[in-house]
Amino acid sequence: MSIGASLQSLFQGKREKALGVSERLMLQYSAKGDEASLAALFDLHSIKLFYFLKVLSDSTIAEDICQRTWIKVIEHRHLFKSGDNFQAWLFTIGRRALIDEFRKNAKLEYSNEAVETFPPSELVKYVQSSVEDDVAKGLEKDLFKACLEQLPYKQKEALSLQLEGFNLLQIASICGAQKETVKTRIRYAKDSLKTMLEKL
């Protein structure tokens, strides 16, 4: 089983359960301005959005972009349509806001300079067993994060979205790229990660 497949399978059940709920909540918020629905959406998706943005920038920028993204969700709630995937819509707004921030600060060439790490809970969920297992798993996770940070921006972006559970068409839509381009970026990212991890 590949690295991406094994990591993705860890989150699969949780994601599938949240998807239908998110769309219903957003449609309620869009139609009625139901603040409880917005709060529930925030609880379901804010951490995922933050860590996706953090992988591509740093904590300060990710926090700022998250706030801007949720403001845009509020301002443009009428644009969300039945049948849309809420998380893909949210991540598209966040990604565009991040690119605008890079342009504003003359960082258009998506740099890897200001990179931090995923939180353990969002990257890999491990079952707690023994102290030795926890230490080994922590080291494994840290190695994976260090390798992920070395990937080129667009590969890291595509792979991060796949790890969040988006399919190729959704990733292509979020990134504004062709499906085959996204597929290639993910393949190169996985190949690079495999090579880096084998050298360790």
C-alpha cells in the first residue's frame, strides 16, 4: 500500500460522514442565515483548512487567510449551490486568498521558505499502544513531515488536498489545473516522498 493510500484510508470514514452534513448545513446557512449551521461548519472544517494553508505558508499567514476565508463564506453564502461540495468550495476560497496574499507580498513563486509542520492529529492518527510504539510512530511521522516540506509547492498542495480526501476532479477545480496535471503532480510528489524516505 502506498504512503498516500495508507494515510488517506485513516481519514476516509470520518470524511465520508462529514460530507453530506456539511452541504446540508451550508444550504441552511445560505437560505436562512442560520448561525448555528455556520458554527457547526466552522467546527467541522476550520482546523483542516488551517493546516492545509499552513503546509503551504506559515502559521501567521494561515491564521489570517482562514479568517478571511470564513468572512468570504459569510459574504458569499448565496453563491453556494445544492450539489456543490462544501469543503472543496471552502478550500478553493482559501487557496485563492492565499495566492492573493503571496502576490501582495511579492511571493508569487510559491516558496517553501516559511514552512511549519502538520499537527500530529491532522497528519496521522495513531492508536496509542506502548511508549516504544508511540516514540517510533512519532519519529516516523516527523520524518514524513520533513520530507513533505521539501516538495515543490504545487506538488505539496495537490498531495495535501488528496490527503484531505478530495478526488482528482475536486483538486483540479481547487487548484485551477487540469485533472491530468494534478494526477502528475501527485505522482511526482509520492515518488519524491518515497525516494526521500528510502534514503533515511
